[in-house]
Amino acid sequence: MKIKCVVIDDEPLAINVLEDYIVNFSQLELVGKFTNSIEALAYLNATIAVDVVFVDIKMSMMTGFELVNSLKNKVTVVFTTAYREYAVDSYELDALDYLVKPISFERFKKSIDKIESEFQKNNNIDIESKSNPYILVKVDKKIIKVDLEDILFVEGMREYVKIVTLDKILITYRTLTSISEDLTKYNFLRVHKSFTVSINKIISIETNRLKIKNDYIIPIGRNFIKEAKAKILNNLEMINSH
């Protein structure tokens, strides 16, 4: 099932940004885009085939708040705006999310995670039956899908990270902290200020270093060693018991 989206903004360039982001998510389908809020409202009230609306707040003909208050059909709302001060008002309208322009791809993806979770809940979709989890990363102006099961480890390099997979290395503009927040939900572990590793790809553990698949050696930081060893040894014991 596709998540059907509509984008409403009186600035065409703002619509273009979201449209470029949306096409990178196979679970999303853009079914409408409007620069005229009156026309957008008429469309939304005439159809039930819309799941989520990305709507600007400060528009010339009708504000995003007025538009949402006039909706007849239930739809998930994500407000987009250049003004942070509208955040409280947006949540009073039960908005799922609030995106401040300029909207980064990383922040947009977090919003899509929320939307997908809400969509699954509303449509009684079993989350465990989803396909293999993945992340989307921007490399050389291209958005690349990387399956989490292929990742060996991620190395932080100041404002960039190096993602090492079974068969390739990718460099993307992102912090190790932000990408680790996503990965630790899926059996990844921060073991050093510069490294996050896939626990499933660990072959052995020594005093203060790990051997990873494909013969990579990863150091364990002093501040991470206690928690890292406990989780890694527990995982190895579970593997050996099967």
C-alpha cells in the first residue's frame, strides 16, 4: 500500500524541494501539489484518497492552519514553514510533525518514519512484516539506498561519515551521532567516538578492539568498553547457543 501525499505551498520552489525528496521513498506516492490553498482545500474535501498533507502555514489566500481547520476528511498533517514560532499552534491541531525551512533531507526522512508508523497503525499493518530495513544517504548528489544488513560499520570523520558495507564504501555528509541514532534501533552499537558497528558482523573481541567481517579491526573506546563488551558477548553467546 502506497502512502498518498499532497504538497501545498504558495512557493513553487518549496514544492520542488519536497517533490525531489518524496521520489526517493518507494512507499510514498505524490498525488497532488498546489500553490493555491483554496484549490487544495476543494481537492482534499472531494477525495478520501489522501493519507498525508505537507502544508505551508503562511500562505497568501488561506493559511495552513485555516486550511486544516476546514478539512472534512481525516488526514495526517505535516506543517512546513520558515517560522519556528508557529510550532505550538501546529500541535494544537494534532499535526504529526513540523518542518522548518530550509528542510534537510535528513530531517525529512525522520518525518517520513513518523508518517509510516502512523500509516501502519491506522491501516493495521504488521510492522514486523516489513521488508529489510535500510537507510537513504546522499553520495555525490545522488540518493542511495543502503540495506542495513549489508553495513559492517560506520566511521565518523568530523562532519562526514564513512559507511563500510560488504562490497563498497560510501562517504556522506552527516554526523556519526545522528546516523548512530538511526542504526542503534537495528542491532548496531557505538563502540568508539569514531565508530558504530553492526553487532551481527563482529567475529571476535580482544582487550580493546574488535575483528569485523572482511578482516576489519575496530578499536573500542575507553568510555564505551564496559557496555560494548556486555552487549557483544551476550550476542555471541546467543549465536553459539543456536
